Amino acid sequence: MEPRRAGRAVLQNTYFFTTPSVIESMNMGLRKLSRMRDRFRTMNQFSIIFGDRLKLNSF
């Protein structure tokens, strides 16, 4: 019983540790898109769709 509980704890720890970095990389991607949006007005709709998809994935 002990090894299974230890494995589950390790999985939970890696999940909690990796989540902030994933969110951080998403934020960096959104910042890049917002910068590109200023240069290319045609990217406007794409960045809005992309941002909504990222918001859904972050939860």
C-alpha cells in the first residue's frame, strides 16, 4: 500500500510544480500575440480566439 501512495504523492507534486510554469508560458505567448496585434490588425481575431482557448486550457 505504501509505494502506491508514494507514487500518487509524486504525481500530485509534479502536477502542482509544473502548472505555474505552463501558465507562465501561456502568458508569454499572449504577450507576444498582443505585441503582434499592434503591428498586424488582421491578427486581431486570431489572438482573441487563441486567448479564449488558452483561458479554457489553464483551468
